Amino acid sequence: MTPRPNPDLRIGLAGLGTVGIGVVKVIQRHSDLIAARAGRRVVITAVSARDQSKSRSTDLSGYAWETDPVALARRGDVDVFVEVMGGHEGPAKAATEAAIAAGKDVVTANKALLAHHGQALAVAAEAAGRIIRFEGAVAGGIPVIKALTEGLAGNQIKRVMGVMNGSCNYILTRMQNEGLSYQEVFDAAQQLGYLEADPNLDVGGIDAGHKLSLLAAIAFGTQVSFDAVELEGIGAISIDDIRLAADMGYRIKLLGVAQLTGRGLEQRMTPCLVPADSPLGQLQGGTNMVVLEGDAVGQIVLRGPGAGEGPTASAVMSDVIDIARGLRLPTFGQPAANLAVPIAAKATTTAPYYLRMTLLDKPGALAKIATCLGEAGVSIDRMRQYGHQGVNAPVLIVTHKAARDDIDHAVTRFAATGVLVGAPVALRIEEV
């Protein structure tokens, strides 16, 4: 007897914005190719969005329509619920929970949802014998989730590091390349639609912090702990910082770093200096890059588009095709019940720091700053004074390796010296 072909895998797609329409286009354009690779056809049976009358760039007439994503998640003709609406509360959360309760597998590109509720959703899905896949939630088209859960599964991961927000990298590289101020490039990015409706999600490091917390959970076998991510945005970075860093052979990036130390799990998404000739230093525009370090493999670098219709739809479809093939993995690479509750550690790993400040141009001013650093246990590696600005003197200091707490302690003491003009800038210099 000829074996009966596998039945179609039926998709319910919630969200018809940029990514949702991208998913529709991939399925429509590559239907035969997907069937050949997955061993069965993948079809969309129903979709959901708030406004059915809105003009969209592809034909949706062949699909059933639900205005309520929860109703879509419960439909009997849906096997996999694909959620690309966004938001960590409200419809996205309710519909995802409904899909799991109704016995559906879930594919999502929603990093905020998983950063805030990933552990609870993973527990619920695994208890119901369902899976949640989320390649599209981190670094756009870069297959970093698959790299960690599959390709590097035999490694003890030492460090996860990367540039995970294309909007911030666009701003910083335009400042670097064109000598523009932060505000000038921020305004241009907003006009071009590169920033979220709430720009602080991008420039404040929140979006990238969501992504880092998900990678850390997989890499180190811990529950997602976004609340423990140290967040610092790029709003305080001036064109002076860009130029001074370049003068020393560095570039400034909003860099995510996660590593498990003897004191706990470090997770930080902060502006850092990286060597200009390193892969991260060379990264331009809206591109993302993730660096993974394992004990067996060493260091690998993944680079690619971090957002957009095609790249994110590509990542979503990789998850859908894996489900069609029958590949079933726990949400974070191992059973959710086995994930450890992480102990948060704030930047215990020492590093050199870049300190930029403006001092009053009077005798002994620099000596007072040096005394504050010495009393905090921070030693100076090199120091430069730049052209005077009236009665003010810009000063740049690069320290030897120091703990962040000691740097913070010294910076706090600067204010009491009476020689500081404005707020100093302190940026970690990351070894890459």
C-alpha cells in the first residue's frame, strides 16, 4: 500500500502588519518548495487583524477572517497559531494562552511577550504537550535560536554578546560616518519610520534587552529574567564620544552581553566601546550581529538583517516548517520545569572603562578627579585633555580593568569635588 501523505499543516495567522504580510507572501510564493522540504503542505486557513477593510499588499480573500485573535486561536481548522501582533499583554497574551489551552502549537515573533511571560507560557505549553517556537523574536532573519538550541547543544556556553537593535546601530553609525549629533540622527530615524511608536523601546535598550533575556535563558538553562537585565540607552552618547572613541581605535555600540559567573547571571544591554577592527566594530546600519562563545566550538559570529518583512517572515517560517517536519523541542531548549531561577549579578566581570567629563579649568581640578578614582580602587591607564572651551576643560580617561561598582562609586564622588561641569559619561570597553 502506498503510504498516505501527511495532512496539511493548517496555520492561523494573528497580525497582518509588516511581518504577518511577509509570512503570507512566503507561503503563497513558495508553497511547493515548502511542501517538498517539510514533507507536507503548509496552508493558511484563517487570519486575524483589527481592520478587515484596510488595504494590504497581498490577496487575503481565500482565508477565513476573525477580528478576535482568541477566536482564531480556538478554531478547529487551525493546527499552529502564528502570533505576530506584538505587545506583552492584552490580545497577544490572551490569544497565545487560548491557543495552548485549545491544543495548538504556537509560533511567535513577540519578544516582549516571552520576555515577560515566557516561563509561564512554556510551562503551560509543555504540560499540554504543545510547543512554542520563536526564532523570529530575536535578531530578525539570523537563526540564532536554532544555533543555540540545536547547533551548539553540545557546548557549555561561555558568553552571548551582540548588537540586537538595528535602529540604535543605525543611529550610532550615522553619527560616526556623517559627524551628526544624536538628536539629528534620532529625528531622521523617526521620520523614516525606523523607531517604534514609543522610541524608548529602541533607544532605551528595552527591545534589545527583551532579546538578550531570551538568549540568556537558552544559553545558560535559566528562567527568563528580563527584569534583571541592566539597561542603559544611547541617549547620552554625544558626537564627542563618537569622535573620542574613534581617536582611540574604538566604536560605540549598544551591546548586549550575558554570561554566567560565580556570582550569578550577568545580563546587560548598555553602550560599550568595542575595537574598531572587530566584527562588531565594523557593523554598519540596521544590521544585527550575535556572537556566541562555547567551550567546544570557540567563538562564532552570526550577522544579518535584524528586522523587516522578509527577514522576520523567514525566521517565522523556519519554525513553522520544523513543526511540519515533526521536530519538537522544549521552548528554551530543555524542559521549563528544569530551568533554574537565576541569581542576578550586576557586571561583576571587570573591564576597562572610558570616562569623559568636563572640568573647571583651575589648578588641582584633575588631581581631585584622580584622587576619587584612586580612593575607589580604580587606576588610570591613559588620560587626554582636549582644547579648552572657555573656562572649561574636556578630559578623557581610560581606566585599567575595574568593577562597575567601583566606577560608579568614583563617579558619585566626582560631584563632591566642585570641579565637575555637567554629568560625566562612563562606558565599558568590552573585550571581543
